[in-house]
Amino acid sequence: MVTINGVARSVRIDPGVPAMPIITKEFAEAASMKPGMFGFAMGFGPKAMIAGRTAVARVAFGDAKPAKQRIGFTEKPYVEGFAGVFGPGSLPDPIVRFRLRDAVAGERVTAFPMVDQGDLFGGWAERFAIIMVEGQPMRVRFDPHHPRTLANAGAAVRLARAYGGTLSGATSPTEIAFGVQRPIRTMTLSTPFSVGPLTIATLGVRTVDHGSTETIADADQHADPNEVVVTGKGKHDINRDRLAIGADLLNRCSSIVFDKPARQVRLSCR
């Protein structure tokens, strides 16, 4: 439960959502929030964007003293059943722990560098762990509320190149946020790779989001040895590559810790 300008609603504290809290327009209006000059938009792929407004309001968790904070609000809820979502970057606590299940013997803790989005408004975005792929950083988001591990197209191309990835199966729509669904295919890696204690051999790929998967081999299509494939040479901005670790892997983990002073994300898994 969170209180905004004295009005209480049930929200979800979520390790995979932006640092700027996002609430429903209904909650914002009930809390008498007045839109400021800054809007925001979240893009999920071609022609898939959610826009909203922002305002500064007084936010309190439980019995804590209210503090001013910039909040985004949208017509559609980020997730059904809650008046808003708050990420670890939204919270005043220096260390934020998400308990996924009881710890078991034999777990090990892996620490990752923690970063934001890195651009002008990067502080509003999610808090990411960093892994290295082909000698370059890739941002990783931990998302226990979605069932499947997903990479956007740009990240998938790098992972396929590094670990021998092939696409297979039909495209299926999968919900990302705000009820927005994106086309997903399965990618299988000939060499599995690790994110700390988690080993990834297959994952879902958002085939047209923030890049294109045209250069990834398709296991469902017979390769013609005489065929010449021409691909575009557009610049690939690796800062937009994203890997989201879903419940299919996080079910092995007991906790995710965001340590702001240490700028670390720590994952405890068996």
C-alpha cells in the first residue's frame, strides 16, 4: 500500500519496472495530481508506444514520512489489479531486497554491476544488471512476474552470434506491459551461456523490437547453399539491447537485492 497526497492505493513493488513510479490516471486524479511540463513515453516496438504525463506529489510507504517524488501516470494500468508499480529505484531505501521464496542450502550469491538506462532521463528507467556479451555490456532486467525469459531483437542478434543461436517455431504474442503484446519466437543456443548461477539454453525473442532478427539462422527453413543473403548495415546501438530474465529461470532463486550505495544487483540462487 502506498499513499500519494494522502490517498492510499494498492501498488506492486516490482524489480523489473522503471524507477519513476507509474500509476493509473484514476489514482492520479484521486490524489489531485496536476500534470507538469514533462511527459513520458515507453516504446515496446514499431507502432507500440504508451504515453503518459508526470507530476510531483508527496509519496509515503506505510507509516513513513511523505516525500516529494515525480510520478508518471497513464490511462492503461501497467499491470492489471494494481493502481501502480514502483521499481527499486522508486524506493527511498538504500538496499531493496525482493524475496522470491525461502532460501535453500547450497545457494550462491552473484553480484552484478548496477546501471540505469544511461541517457538524459536514464534515472527514470529500470535498474539493470550488466553482463558481458562479445566483450560489450548488455543490460539485464529481472522480471519474476512474467513467465518467460525474453531478449529484444538487438540483444538476440548478439547472443545468437556469440553462442550459436537459431530461431524456431511459430510467432506467438506475449504480453510485456500495459497489456501490450509483442511477437515472440524461440531461440535455441548451441552453447548455453550463464547469467551468474543461471544457465540459458533457450529463450524467447522479440523479433522486431529494437532491431531485427533477420540475420539469425532459422531452423525451420532449409538453407539454400546458392542463396545470397543481403542484410542492411544500419548502426546497431547496443545500449538499447535488453535481456529480461523471467520466472522460468528465477524460480531457482530466493532473492534479488538492489544495493544502491554499492551499485550492485545481487542474485541468490541454487
